[in-house]
Amino acid sequence: MIKILLLVSILSSGVQYSTEYKTMDECLKAKQEILEINPDGVSAYCITKSNKVITEFDRELDETSKRLTRTILSTFQSILTKVMLDIQREGL
């Protein structure tokens, strides 16, 4: 059985997400929904998943990438929260 992945890349931040689907039709439907929401800021691709054996290096690289992504998003959220609070204070 072939597994299908939907890869979504948010262009402004470089963050990528992937979701697994059982059929290509399901993936293409999800892709279309995502592109209808934000056609300019997102790229989405449906690809077949490889049966490649994942090595320890691949796992470590994937975990490092996930940690880095979480750190960047957390930092961005903190900065954005501070900016929004500063804007609110100035308006009072």
C-alpha cells in the first residue's frame, strides 16, 4: 500500500508541516482546502511516502529540526505578545 504525504510550507517563516493520507484523492482535497484559505502564503504538495529505512542519524536530524522549529515559534510568539502588549499600553 502506498502512503501519501501532504507537505505544507508556510513561506513567510519557512516552517513545514506534513500529514499522512491513505489515498491521493484525500491528500489533493486537503491541499485544495489549504490553498483556498491562504493561496499566497503557503505551498502544499502531495507526494508518495518512501519505504526507506530510517537511520539513527535521520531520527536525530528530524528531532533536532522539530526542536529548532518549536524554539523559533515560541520565541516569535513571545516577541509578538510583547509587541501587542506595548501597543495596548500606548493606546491607554
